[in-house]
Amino acid sequence: MFRVEKGKGIFRIVVNEYEPVVDFKFEKESESSLTELPERLEIRENLILKELSIDEHILGMGEKAYPIDRRRTVLTNWNTDSYGYSWYTDPLYVSIPFFISISKGKATGYFLNYPGKSVFDFGVRFYDKIAIEVYSPSYELFVFDGKSVEEVIEKYTRLTGYPFLLPEWALGYQISRFSYYPQQRVIELLEKHNVKIDSIYLDIDYMENYKMFTWDKEKFNDPKGLIDSIHNLGARVVTILDPAIRVDQNYEVFRRGLGSYVETDSGAIFVGDMWSGPSCWVDFLSENARSWWKEEVRKWLKLGIDGLWIDMNEPAVFKISTLPENATHRINGRKVRHNEAHNSYAYFEAMATYEAMEEEGLEPFVLSRAGYAGIQKYAAIWSGDERESYSDLKLQIPIMLGLSISGVPYVGFDIGGFVSREKGTEEDPLLKVRFYQVALFLPIFRAHKSKRGEDNEIFTIPSKYRKLIEDTIKLRRSFIPYINALVLESHQTGHPIIRPLPYHFPNDEDAYQINDEMMIGSGILYAPHTLPQDERDVYLPRDEWVNFWNWEKCHHGWITSSEHFPIYIRNNSVIPLNENGLNLYIMGEGVIKLRDGNVIERRGSSVILSKKTRVNEIILLDEKRKIKIDREVERFDV
């Protein structure tokens, strides 16, 4: 039994009167039917079937260790702690049951709003069908009718929420390790670097016996003094928080949280094993539990902490993987079994954590390992515990692109590879360089390493390779005005920052096979090196392009690049860079809105700015011409 409702370019199918765990507000305009949908669907209780055409491509599905085109894959949605994952490991930490079907120049989006387990089969079991198996008799499915991939994403984020506005400092260079200590060593690390560190992360060893909201007084005898010292060095502080609270009657945080924990089906507190030993898990689905968590977080933030890093929130439980399926949550006065809500756990944790920062008057920054549809409203995502190898580095590109095109624009991976010195990993200073180079344009630019791994800090790397890394960080800083403009665009429209090639070139069949290139906004194509070789093949879709480095025009098709950073500027683009002042790289006509609201446009023979702005140079790439300005301008004729 199901009903179909119609909104503005969105259809909602409710099966067996599903009561959502994550309730996205749908604006219903009228009743509808399956015959009005943009593509034919068949609903069979817990099975949804859709035809898969011979020329159809599938994008999305969030964090998946597969090529960007999901055709001929079977993908499971069940958030999982996937330490040391590699190609085709499934599932991973984040589940976003949303995909975009592209066929005959038309894009259609599908979002299954059910945070329990589901399996999406894109033409494997049935060669000519997409089969969605839902592990529940009730759920809701949204269908987005769009002319383009971009229009589908706009409608999807209008429903699930626009991304929060990423703080500008979070675009900088971040360093982390499991773990930095003691207190003085943290300061020494910052002072030892020859490049600016924008933020440093403190992993679980800052805690007393791994208990949340505590400090180890031997390792960190003056937390406030440490944080003040870090701020004086120009860096921000991000501390880790886990959702598991140690069960200990002498532990004040545990006592204050009584009534806020996940329970067994018999009503007792569920107790499992986590870093601190016997632990219970905050029931973030409960509004009361979220209120308690926010109180604890707000007290924690008063030390001057700038950002929060929420980990182990699939949720992970040692020895048994995750919470039992029959563990119970409370949401809006009703009990919900964990198997019906599993993937939403991190979503509600991120919500509470973000709101605590907001209520404390801070510019929220939350970095989460796990997530579900809508997580973009509250948190950035990093891709968990990937391995240090060339193969696993290359995998990070489709993972980043899959998240980005599924509504999550603020993404990153552990630069250097988290898992090191274990089977299947490689240790090579050039590989570290490649990690930095691949991450050049990612919104989250953070180096992180496991306890077993080799030192990952720049100053520990041989000078030949250290210089290449420092050059990468310098280049990234120059592009931050452009990335910042894309952050604003994403916040206002839902558009991703990094994009797979088919996002802009859906009719280009080759584009669906390119898993190691990315568009940065609409104006830049980046083809990073993922192998030791100095040369690589680059595919340029059908458009006009200019090599960023030598200003030479490039044509559609395959070329060979030997640049350290194969960057190509697309026709009709304005790219602002900070190179000891604002420089404007312009190809054809185009327009861009900066983070501060300043709109810069090339129109005919004029460059027009909506605010008087100091500009150093204008570089007209298609004319191979550089114009020195070096003054404040609102309009300049070129």
C-alpha cells in the first residue's frame, strides 16, 4: 500500500504509512500517481524496480569505494567502521541512499529516506533493471525531476538541507595524529613547521583514560594555557569527541547523562566495549539526549576550542561492530529499534554538536566520520581510515566525488594515509607528495596518521620532497579565494565544490570513465598525479581550455601533461587567486561571486566588480596577456 504526492519538481512515495526517523519537510502540492513520475517505477512491498536502459549512467550513492559510475554495482547502505578499506570494500562509514540517473540527456534523482539497511543493485541481479531492496515494509522514496544533474542536486538539497557555511579558517592546512601529546610537544610541533598551520587536532590521548569531556592531567596539565598558546601561534584547536560514555558511577559526565543513553529492548542501558572500557552510547535520536549533549559540549567549548571532530559514530562498538539491532532509541515519544535507524545516528550527533557550537556563539565547524542524507547541514566528512598506497590514494578521488555529488560538499581524506606500516601499504616520500597534490583543491585539507604509522609531519620528510609539499600548500593558499567563492555557492545552492566530469558534460561518454580527474566549480579541471611517474594522460571534455601554467590553449580529447599540477581553466571562467594580493585569471567572459559578496564579471571588453577592490593583476588567458592594475577598481577596460 502506497501513496504518491507531488511537490515542486519532487515526488514523494510513502509506502505503508512510513513515519520517518529523519523527517525532511516536503512541500506537498497535490496527490499524484506512479504514472506521473518521470520514469516508470514498480513498488513491491520492500522492493523497488526501475528499468535500466542501455545508455544509462548512475552517479551518487555517497561514500563508495567504486568508480564514479555506479552501473553494474551492488551497494549496501549500513554505516560501518571500515579500518584499512580498499577498492570495492562495501559498505563504508557514510550511507546516502541517493542516486542520479542520466539517460538521453536527462537527469532524474532518487532518494530512499530509510536509515536502516538497504541494498541498491544497479543492473547486476537483473541486467535491465535497478532493484532497491529495503529491509523494512515501510519507507519513503523521493523522485527528483530535472533537466540536468545540477538541477537534481538543487532539488535534493532543497529537501535535505543546504550545507552549513564552512568557516574560512577550516580551508587552511590542518595537522593531526593519533595522538599528539604531551602539552609542550604540541607547541613544539607547531613551532617546528616552516609553513603556517591553520589548525591542529587533538585525538583521544588528551583524555583521562579515554573518557569524554576530560583531560589527562599528566599529559595536559594546563588545557586553557595550551589552547591560548596555540591561538597565539595563529592556529585553531579541534578536539575529538566519541559518542560512547564510560559506565562509571564516579564519573560525573556519566551520571549527568543518565536517561540519555541507548537502551536494550528490556529497558536497561546498553553496555558495550569502547576505548574507555565498559561504555554506553548517547541516544542522539532523543531530543532530551541531544539537549544534554549540547550542555556538555557548550561547557567544553568554553576553554576556547574552535572545532569538534566526531568519530566512531557509525556507531562503532568493539567486538560486536555496532549496536545490536534490537537496541532501542526514543524519537518524538516513540521507541525505534536500532536496525530501523542505524545510518541516522551520526546525523543526529552532528546536529546536536553543531547546534551547541551555534548556541555558544561560535562559527560551527564539525568534522564527522559517519553520516546520512542531510549531514551537510551540520558537518564536513572525511573518508576514515584509508591506507597509504598509490592504489588507495587513487581511490580517494571517486570517494570524494561520490560524496560531493550526493549533497556533501565539504570533504577530505587523511593526507599521508591513516593506515601505515601494515600489509598492503607503501612507504615512499613521493607518495606523501602525491597525497598532498591530490588533495590540493579539497575543502578539508588535513594530514592525519595512525599510531603505528611513520612520522607524517612535513619537517620529517627528506628536503627534496618537503619542498614539493610546501609548494603544494603555497599553491593551495593562492586558490583559497576561488575555493571560498565555491563554499558560498554551495551554502546558497547546494552545488558541490568538486565535481565529477559528467556533472558538466553529461553527454560525453568518456567522462563517465574518468575516475582520476575532477572539476573544481565550473571553471577548473584538475587531473592530479596518483602514480610515481612525472607524466600522465589527461582527458579534456568538449569545450575550450587553457593550461593554467603556460596559457596555451588545449582542445577536446586526450593530452599528455608533465606539469606538477595539471590544471586547466575552462572557457568563460573568472578565477580569483591570492598571489600577494588579488589576481584575476579570466578565460573568455564569465562571472563569480566571492565569499564577501563581491561579484566580479568579465563582460565584453570590461571587467566589472560590484565593490571597489584592490586588484594586482588581470590575466586574460585566452589572449595570453597580463595587465598590471595595482590599485582599487570597480571597473576596468581591457
